[in-house]
Amino acid sequence: MAIQSSNRKLALFISAFLFTTAVLLQPRFGLWAPGYPSSYDHWDRAASYSEHGDNHDCNTVGVDLSAAPELSKPSLTFTALIESLDTMQSHFYTIWQGQWPTAIDWTAAVMGTHVSATLVAMTEAWYHRAALSSRHDPARENQEWENIINRYFTQITSFYFGENAFSLRTQAYDDMLWVVLGWLESINFINLHSDLHHVPSGKPLDPTTVLLHNSTGWYAQQFIPQFAHRARLFYDLAAKGWDTSLCGGGMVWNPYLKPYKNAITNQLFISASISMYLNFPGDNNPSPFSIENPVQLATGLPPAEAHDPQYLENAVEAYQWLKTSGMTNRKGLYVDGFHIRGWQGGKNGSLGTGKCDIRNEQVYTYNQGVILSGLRGLWQATGSKTYLDDGHQLIQNVIAATGWYSREKKWRWLWSGLGRNGVIEEACDSWGTCSQNGHTFKGIFFHHLTLFCSLLPLAPSTGSSEGDFKTFAADDRLFTWHKKNCEEYGPWLRHNAQAAYVTRDEEGEYGTWWGVPGRDRPFNATDLIDYEDLDPPSNEGTDYRNDGVPLDSIWRLPEDQRWQFLQSRKDEDKAPVVDSETGDRSFSNVTTWDANNRGRGRTVETQSGGLAVMRALWKVIDSKG
């Protein structure tokens, strides 16, 4: 079935607030008035094969993305963003459990991050809409906006109790750090929404931009101490993974396997450390979560101060290690990580070479993303433009590796390192073999790109007294340089947003292989590429995030160090390799079924990818138009 009518009204309401021009009343935008077709029906017309004429130049195994008008205007991008969020929450979130039941622990933490980040985009859109003078009933509209935002925020609060925190504290260090970033993002949203729309008593009230006066600010501020406490606990647990005995530093991925120093754990540690320095409000909750010190167990945790310089030192040191680790390939992309040759655990163990000298060449999209928010924060904390330079260079490397610059050429279907024809892609997407891990990666990349490309502040943040915490601000030249660079990514962002958008099925759910039309409808033969021309992705490394951790001596610890335990654990995120409806393992009948139904099909994780790329397009480009 299609998205419920109440949910369509939600998207209609928010989008109509943003833009008051007559373009919103045109018949093509069926969300706005009864009697007009929905956006899904309009896509059917735009993508109908009889209307393509002689233009059969398709994008990523499907129709011409330029024929999809839904994302051609800012109002439509925002509608797609809100519909993506509502579909994710109404189809995949169960409020009585406080969970996305089909997610695994770490992907659930990422889902919560996406919801909070989208709420940031919504409250900013409300604020800028409120500044317009053309609204008829500001007080009523403010109340309606508040109700919509509270709807999704209450789901975040229920997730706080539904999150499997006790299981996560025993998992890999990267799993713990997703938790840290998620709750800091929620705190950022609470502070922003309160500042924009809730004015403490005694301050001037502008009824066009502010909801109401109250003595304590927005009610959600009462949740900040709990969210901060969880972020602090998980950061402290994860920080134990920093190791200087091997490779001269770096985070170990998983304490239950042989030492593996991978990109994602180190990037997460950098981004979490700098976010703790900039955004952590402090924590006075003494409640122990996992304390090894018997004295602390009796007395409780000591207070943790906001803006502790140790967080900044950790971020700076970790990025210096990562940058000099040799973890990028010839395309300037981060490979997955390093093993240590000859390392042996156990009572008579050996450090082996002690060096990061066995490199896993596997490339994932999220390994190019998480570091971006860390680099943005490091610039703000230190004022060093080098961090911004590194971030922009990495984004440009990613764009090139999607084949963006060869998309008009006959070899556009060749694998370019991270996609083809200008569309970003996991190596597992085209085969339909992605696990829940792989389904989550593209959304993570676009989330952190969005954070990196936020406008640079023109004024610093400071503490309450001299010598306290202080951040750096951009001058006009740096502000313009960063903004212009990010705007130049706009065509590529829109191209990928369109590619994600066309994968939606009848219920509005996104697929993982972007550019492949959804809806379970047959393709016209002229809209398909020749699969003999479809260059398979490179498979140089070990794809352990989709195929599972190999049962070999390179990865696994000796039997006396939890080897048997790890073998016996249920592999929840292992991907089936056949089409969920037909059982087909190949492309032989791709003209009669939806390629995005293969493997795990459409999931909350694939939905989060669509949500994140829509938010990136909105925040980086269309909200400023």
C-alpha cells in the first residue's frame, strides 16, 4: 500500500510552510491539494517508458534520472526528506519497544542519530519559515510545527530506554562509539530547538519566530543529563581501545579478535572525541556502568567536566596517527584497516612485527564519511585550515571514485572504485549480498558529509570566564571558500539523491542499489544496460562486514581467548544471497522483478540511506536556495 494519507498530510503541512509561492499549487505536486496525483503517481508518469521517446540513456541500471522532477526544486527535496523520515518511523519503529526491531544494536544507534539530525533540519526550516512575514496565523502554525517535532522527538526518548545498552558495552569499540555520536546529536538538537523556539521568561518574545515563554526552556532539556551520561559512559569504555603497543598507536577494532586497526574505529574515535570536547555538557551522575576500580565502584563515578582538553588531545593525536598510517589507496580512499604480521596471543604470545603491515584493501563508503565530521570539529577547536583542506580533498576523491567525471562517456558503467556513473555504491549492492552493516554505510557517509558542510561560524564560542573553553571562527574569506566548495558538490548530491529516490517501492521504502527503479514493475528493455557491460566491483580485500569475519588465523584469537564463543555467536547481520521473492541468484530475470528485493530487501538501514542523502541535499544545497 502507499504511505498513509495522514503521513502525506504531515509532509504536506511542513513543506507548505516552507514555500508560499504559487509553484506549490501546480498540479504536478500532488501532495498539496485533493484531486491531484501523489508524488509516486507523478514519478510513474515521469518514468513511463512511452514518454521517454528516444532518450534511453539510463543511470545505473534504470531510467534517466534527469526525468525525475521531484527533486528539482527545494520544496520537493524537503517533502522527500520528511516522507523518508516518516516512512522510516512508521514502517520500522515500534514505540512500545522503543526500538527498530529489525535493526541490530549498532545500526539502531545510527538510526537514532539520523532521526535527531533530521529534527535539526526541521527546526531550522521552521525557524527560517517563521521569519517570513506572509504567514496568516503564526501562533497556530508554531503550535502545529511543535506538535510534529515532538512526535519524532518522543520516539528518540523512548529509544533511550529501548536501546540495548548492556549488550553494546560488551561489543566492539566501534559499536560503542556509534552510541556516543548518537546521543550527542540528540543533545545538539535539544539545545538548538530550545534556542530557536523557546525563550526563557524575561527575554523579549517575537511571536513570529518563538513558540512561547517559559521559565525553564523547552521541556526536553530535562533529558540532556541522561543522554550526556550515556555518551560519557560509552566514550570511556571505547577509549580503552587506544593502543600504543602496536603500530605506534591507533584504536583496536574488537577486543575479542586478533588486533585489527581499522579505519572506522579510528575515525569514530576522532569524531567522538572532538564532539565530546565541543558538545558534551558535562556529567555529574555517579552511577557506575562498568567500573573496574573497586574504590570507584564504592564511591561512584567522578564528575566529568564539559570541554575537557583531554578530548581534544585525543582527537588531534588520533587523526595524526590515522593520517600517517598508510590507510589510503591510490585513489585517495580509505581502505579498511591493518593486521599485524606474526602477532600471537596467549600465555606465550608475541607481538610479531608490532607493525601495521597486512593491509585489507576493502573499501567501504562509511570509511570515507565519519572522518568528515571529525575534521570539521578539529578545525573549529584548533583553527587549523588543514583539517578543512583534508576533508574537501576526501570528498573530491569520493566523487571521482563514483565515476562522476566519466558519466557521459561509454565507459560510465565501469567500476570506478566506489560506484559508477556518478552514483555511490557499495561493492555488495549490485550483487544483492549486503548485510545490515552494508545497508547502513551510505547513509553514514552522507550524514557526516552534511555535518562537514555546515556553514562555518563567524563568531567563536567561549566559556564563562577567561581561560575557559573557546572555539575558532572563520573570517569572510574562509567562510566563503568553504561554502563555495560545498556548493560545488551540489550537482553530484542531487544526482545521488535522484538515484536513491527512484528505488522507492509502492510503500515509499528505499532500496540499497541506487539508480535501480523500484515498485516491482517490469523494466522496458530499452531502459536496461547490457549486463555484459556492467563491470563488477573490485574485490581486492576481505569483505568481512558483509560476508562475516573469516574463521582463520589472521582474524581469530587462539582457542583459549574466546575463539569458540565467537564461533557460536548468532550471525544476525549475515546477508542472504538470493532474491527474497524468486530465489534467483543472478540478473537473468532482472526485467521482471525488483533488483532491490534481493538479499535482505528493503530494510530500516536502506531507508536511512535515502533519508540521509535527502537531508544532505536539503541542508547543503536546497535550504540555502
